[in-house]
Amino acid sequence: MRTLISILWISFFPLAAAAQGDDLSYRLKKVIKDKKAEIGIAVILDAQDTVTVNNDDRYPLMSVFKFHQALAVADYLDRNGLTPDTEIFIPEEELVPDTYSPLRKEFPEGEISLSVSRLLEYSLQLSDNNACDILFEHTGGPAATDRYVRSLGLCNFAIAATEQQMHDDPQTCYENWSTPLEAAALLELLVTEQILTPTLREMILQNLINCKTGADRLPKPLSGTGAVIGHKTGTSNRDERGIFAGTNDLGFVILPDDTRYTIAVFIKDSAENPETNARIIADISETVYRYVHDEYRENDIRPGKKHVDKGAGIGFESDYFY
């Protein structure tokens, strides 16, 4: 397995197409110019080129951290000889009423048993806060997630608070933070490396592909292109100042010819309205897609391609997906 350093060497090494990387950075800066927010962007192109904008800051992850948690949960299952079908009993008191929870809406009285895989569906696909905290309760909490992600070689992030803690004190959301590149690098590890067993890895990837939130963010400009996208959103409430602490989307995109990129867009302390925040992310997504589709592929600087069996699994290219 490659180390994190080998994945991120492109952050410090000259780009194979430096002028083009600079051009994409310029275009992204134009998209976010004059926006009333701090906006960080990271793009990893075909595991070899990286473009970042405003990466040297701590951005609150919001529910993007549920992706970090999912990796730690999968590792917990593997280390303890458990399967995703392992069931967890959920008493009524664990279904907190004053939070976003499709799970509680479906089972308002609790007293049910659900598999870990089902809870991950609620957490990753629907961004359910109760499902997230139930998984924390049974797998070691935020500290265990933080330790696991650090064990993969990442350090420019922190996972320190549960959903309930962020609900009780909204300022706590800043304790769960990451740079955009560090979040993109974590997703890149899942996409390109064998950090989990094939079954657990596939489970998380499929949940990201089946994400039901944020259709107006990273996925919006990809509709009708034939691209596959898996992503995880994060969104804060508006505070008493009219500010949104975080509006985020982290995802991977695979084009029909198997060109691939990972993208993180984090919007911090935004005075824009929710629709504008979503449109900013969609515009960034479109800018990156157009660059990759129209220009990046034409330079033929990508690794050699292999045949893709579209009937196997979700049709991922064998250079990247094991």
C-alpha cells in the first residue's frame, strides 16, 4: 500500500503540466472571487496532479466527518471480527428528537435493532445525526475515529465532537476540522488503496455513490455526463449573526473514459444564503469537470489505462480500484 506521502507528493513536486494546473487554479479563484465566505478547494487529478486554493486554513467539517467515522467503523468491525450485518439495539432515548434524523422519523419509539450497514446508510446517504452518534457510542467515539485516520498518515484535521455536542454548543463544530487537501487525500486513500477489506470498502463507496443529500452541489453539473460521483456533504445552521459555519462537499468523480479526480470544497463562515453556497460548490464542480473533460485528458500525461469491465461491481477502473 502506498504511504500518504506518496499520494501527496504532487502537493510539493512540480506538476507535469504546471501551466495547466496554474490555469485551473486561476479559474477556481475567479469562481470564488468576491464571495462573502472563506472558500477552500482541493482537487487530486488521476492520483498524480494536485490543485489547491486557500488550503492553509482549518475548515469545520460538519457532516463530512461522517465519512471519516465510516472508515473507523469499518476498521472497528474488521479488527473485532464483526460483519456489517452485526446488529445494534437502539433504545428510544438514543433517538434524540431535536436534531436531523430520518431514522427517528421512521422509528420514533426506538426499541429496535439495526445492522451497522443500515446505520451507515442513514449516516452517509441521509446524513442522519442520530445514526452517527449511535455508531460513535458503539465504536469508541470521536477519539477512536481521530486515532484511526491519523494511523493512515494524515494529520491536518481533528475529530473531537459528536453531533449531540455540536447541537448543544454550535461553536463546537470548529473542533471537527480539516484542510480541503487532507479530506481529499483521505477519500483518495479509500478510492485507490486497500485500507479496508474489499467488502467494507465497497460498502462505503456505494453509500457515497448513493448519497441523497447535496444534489445541488458537486453532482449538479455532472447530470447527463455519464460520470459517476460519490460524495459526502456537510452543512451547518445559520447562527445568530446570519453566518453559516460550514457548507461542504467532498467527493470522487469518474468520467466515462475512467479519468478520475477527487474534490473537496469547504465554505467557511459564509454570509451568503444557502442557495448561493450550494451554487458556489456547483460552479466549482463544473469548472473542474470542464477542465478535466476538455483539457486535462488531451495532454495524455495520465497513467496507462486498463480495460474496464463495466459489468463487474460498479465498473471502476482496475488501475485505481482493487
